[in-house]
Amino acid sequence: MIKLNRRNFIGGAAAAASLPMMASKATAADPLKVGYIYVGPINDGGWNTAHEAGRQQMLKALGDKVQSQYVENVPEGPDAERVLRDLYNQGNRLLYATSFGFMDSAVKVAQAYPDVTVEMCTGFKPSSNNNLSNYNIRFHQARSIFGTMAAMLSKTGVGAYLGTYPVPEVISGINSFTIAARKVNPNWKTKIIWINTWFDPAKEADAARALIDQGADVMTQHTDSPAAVQVCESKGVPTFGQGSDQSQFGPTMCKSSSLDLWGAFYTQRTKAKVDGTWKPEDTYWGFKEGAIDIAPIVHVPDDVKAAGEKIKQGWIDGTYDCYAGPIKDQAGNIKIADGAHATDGDILGMNWLVEGVDGSLPS
């Protein structure tokens, strides 16, 4: 395993590129080289920690069939394309781009190198070379559990959702949290703040304090660090973590966390590349497939815990769906008709907020 950050990675790649190239022929015994890029540090305690855990699970499962390296703290934008190209030039023929803002860079690299395979997390664009797939997790499923529990715990009927960017994966989480909460309390309001970054602990903490000051007495987040959980712990506000188990940062106030479990997916798709059976196909897994879970529910009344666990089981056995109509947007328009259910396409392209959300999408 090779650990690199963006700066020393690009410098090392440039040095390697200046050396004479020797022709070689790969053999069936050569391990597949697999590269990952992360938008933040692997010890962020959330999103990137979960992806790195998935990579480690893949390495353990596939053993000497693969070699892998990762680059952390890669900014979304042109830097991502440079890092992906450098990974390719170092022999990596399977690349995982693990953040939404890497999408355009991932597509460009897939178009440039027909012999590379690219897996793009939370993306939606294809490659004409048929060498790129998109993968995602049904994050909204865990949010519906937290919305239910939040409404049961709240004394004010006002919750908070700390958002990053107004992209479908975040919007659908806000909506499912709110829909579920309003089934408990029809007058429920979810206050939102957009911080326009995935990882900035100081900004996340400031936003969490602002939401509490606005009257929210329970919170969840779609940000990468545990800063909001730490603020809630200090303020005595119940909260729910994101991506990884964040209870260590809120021993009494963090009631559960969503767990992003990428390992089975990384193992399956990497093995397919090793075996020569990889095909471009998008993946969208949830509780049923074991791609998402929640950390143990703690420090809540028994009925709150039971309600959360019931919804989790409902997602697994198909008896629960927070996106069952009728569902209205903020303006009162029917977006999902009575008797209908949101399709995967509806959720993956969601660009509207449900009634009960106190806030708006940035223009």
C-alpha cells in the first residue's frame, strides 16, 4: 500500500516520468494496480475514513491479485484530473474517484485512456469508451431513520440539517429526514445551512452552532468531519453522525451514525476487473445489499430505538419507503402522487425540497 498526498504524489510522478521507459509485457500473474483519490484526509472520521476502510477490505479479500495506492486531500476540479492521469501513468488500470466533484475529471480520463477502468462515486455521466461506471449508496435510507428518531427526541419540533452542496445525494437526504420526521410530527421543520464544502471542520462547527442558535434542538449532517457532532456534544443537543461511527466525538449526544460500507462493492468490482468480467454498469446499493448501515442506537428511550430499528428492517424487507406518495414540495405542489413511489432516477436527480424544510436551494 502506498500513501501519498497531492503535492508529493504529483512531484513523484513527474520524476518517474523523466526516467527512461522500458518495454514490458504483463503476465497473467501481474497484480492489478488500483488507484483511489480522496477529497479529504483518510482520518477525517467520516466520508474518507469509510472509503479507506472499504479499500482495505478489498485488499484483504483479493490479496496478491492487486496492488493499490491512494492520494488524499485532492481538490475537486483540475487537480483531480492531473492526479488521475498520474495514477494511470504509474500503471493503475482501475481508478476509483470517490467524490462528486471528481466527476468531470473522471470522465475526461476515461475518454483519454480506453484501457483504463474508472469507477465514479455519486456520479452520473458516462464515457463513450464504455470504461466508466457510477456507484452510489442509498444515503437517504439512514436519514429517514434519523428523521423519525429526531422528531421523537425533539421538544421544539425543529431539527437541523448541515448540508454541503445542493447536489442530489444531499438534497434527497434532507428530504427523507424531513418526510420521516413529519410522519411523527406533522408540524416539523428542518432548518438547513449550506457550507459549500465537504470538509472544513471550522466552518462545519460554526454552522452547527448557528443552527442551534436558530432553535434547532436535534441535528444531523452530510459533511465529512465530526465537528458538528462535537458541537452538539458540548451543547447537549442530540445528533446523528455521517459516514462512519462518530460516537467517540459525541459519547452522550451522538445517538447513532450512518455507516457507508464500501468494502463489498470495492471487492466485487475490483475482482471483476481482475477476472476480465468487468462491465460498465451503475450500482446503487442500500441496507438490503449491506452497503449502508447505522451504528448502534444509544442513549435514547426504548420506543425511539425500536422505531429506528423498525424502519431499518423495513428498508431491508421492502415494507418501508419514505418516498411513498403523496409528497409535496415547499410550494405545495405534488411531486410524488398518492400511491406512487419515487424511482431511483427521481432520487438520484432530486433538485427540489419537500414541505417542512426551512431553507432554500442556492441559485
